[in-house]
Amino acid sequence: MRVGVLVSGGDCPGLNAAVRGAVLRGVDVYGYEYIGYRDGWRGVRDNEFMPLNRAAVRGIAPLGGTILGSSRVSPLGDGAIGVSGLKQHMRDNAIDGFITIGGNGTQTVANMLFQEGIPVLGLPKTIDNDLVGTDYSFGFDTAVHIATEAIDRLRTTGQSHRRCMVLEVMGRDAGWIALHAGVAAGAQVILVAEHSESVEQIAEWVTKVDQRGRSALVVVAEGFIPLGYDTEITREGSDGFGRKRLGGVAEILAAEIERISGIETRATVLGHVQRGGVPTAFDRVLATRAGIRVADAAADGEWGKMVAARGERMELVPLAEVGGKTKHVPKERYLEVRRLFG
Ligand code: F6P
């Protein structure tokens, strides 16, 4: 079997470990020949790929980023390679199927391709942890570690100056990074995309902390919408999938907190630091197991499915159950921590 592997969407730590897992299992156990596309679907469109054999994946598990490159080029839509172009590409290059490693947008597209008769398997990756069907996606644990460390650091400087510190983390539709890092580091306010709060309420929590002689730490997901605002706070431009670029909510909150409470406040945007660098051991293990499972799935002809971590098991879920959906922070998880705010 000849299988094409690609990474699409924003990168995350663990991608290389996943590719290595898929290659080791596929080559050793099933005798696959793999090719790795450069920059996701762009490489398919432009016929740019490299052999993915044991030598190509040697020692890559601890490396951040992706040896293949990634992009948000879609195979569908205006000017794209399209379904017929993809089928032609498969015939020309004797490709039996694709393994697409990606987040929400990628798995949605993978499902559309499968519905059009293209054999596709999905591997879930996203620091946002917002893919349904899987308990965790690799990349998330690393991002939470980085965000937790950032909060720990902001706390000491905040305390020295008796300032409120606001940290903005990624999470456009789901606030998992904010929730987990906030709990791990003991933030006094955690704001997520799924649940709105008024700036007055946030300032009240911050004031309560100040009255105890402490400096408040507020962690906010980029997709958080303060009560009374119509939509997320955005930057100019959009990404390759046409999604608006989020960012800037921390600055707005910092100004509002300072205005209402009179407490000096500073904003920090963690940004792409969350997506870079070496994966945690947890993410390496999760990614490797996901790679192994996807190689098995191809051997079993389980096309149209995505690998999913469920408890201790790596299972398969139909892409149709994943595409276009978001795994939100449930209300009860938010309310559980909200009682501790302030
Ligand atoms: O990977 C998803 C994500 O981390 C979102 O939380 C964020 O909005 C987006 O990536 C930013 O990615 P980029 O700057 O690469 O478009």
C-alpha cells in the first residue's frame, strides 16, 4: 500500500511523533510505502512530496513543529485541486489513501473528501483540544504546560508591583487551555469562549483578590466575548480557511479592569509560544499511539474515520461525527471553577 501523509492547519507539538509512529508501524508491520506532502494540501496540489521511510523519521519524536510543513491551503473551493484533481493525482502517483493530520477544519474537509469517494483517515491534532470524539488531542498538554508556566511567572511580577495581570491564551471556540492552565496555576479568574461575563463582574473578582492583599491573575481565552460585546475581539485579516484572526481581548479587559477597579493592570498575549517547542512526554506518547493506530486503520481499510483517544484506548470514530463540530468546555466544568473566582 502507498499512503500519503499530510499536516494541515496550525501546527502543534507532537506532529513529528505522530508521523514517526505511523511510519514505524506501517513500514515494519504492513510494508507500506509512505510519502509525506510538503505543507499539507499545497504539496498535493503542487506535487511536492518526500519519501517517508524509517530514515526520514529517525529521532524526530522530541522535535516541535513538523518536518513536513503545514498550511491552511484547502483541497476544495475556488482555485483548489478539487475532487477530480485529487483522484487524478492518486492515479498518477499510485496513492491508495491519505492520512490527514489536523484539527477541526482539516477533519471537516477530510469528511467531505471521503463522502466524494477519496480514502482518507484523520489524525486529531490541536492545541485547542476542541475536536469532538476524542478525549484529548496531542499538542494540548504541551500548550497547557507552557501557559501554566507563563501564569506562574506573571504571578511573581504581578505580586511585586501589586498589579492585576491578564494573560491571553489561544482557544478560538473552546477555552480548554485557559481552563486547564488557569486551574493548574491557581488563576483567580478564568474566562473562556463558551461563557460570557461582564467587565464589572471581572473587576469585582479582581478587587476581592486585591482586598486580601494579593494580586489577581486573570487568564482569558482569545475567543472570550465580554457581556455586551457582539462578537470576539479580532485582529485584521483572516487565515487560509477564511476564519477571522482573533486577538486583543486581554488589552481590552486590562483597560476595563483598571478603569472600574482603579487597580493597575497589565496584559500579556502568549500567542504562538504555545504552539512551539518540544512536546511533553504525554503528548509524545499520545501522538505515537495515534500514529500506530492510524497505520492499523489503513491496513483494516477503515477509511473515513478519525483516530480517537478514549480512556486508555485508541479507537476510531467516523469523520462524519467529527466534522464541523466543536468540543466545548461544558457548563458544569466552568461553573465548578467559577465558584472559586475572586
Ligand atoms: O491551532 C488553533 C489555533 O491555535 C487557534 O486557537 C488560533 O486562533 C489559531 O490557531 C491561530 O493560528 P494562526 O496564527 O497560525 O493562524
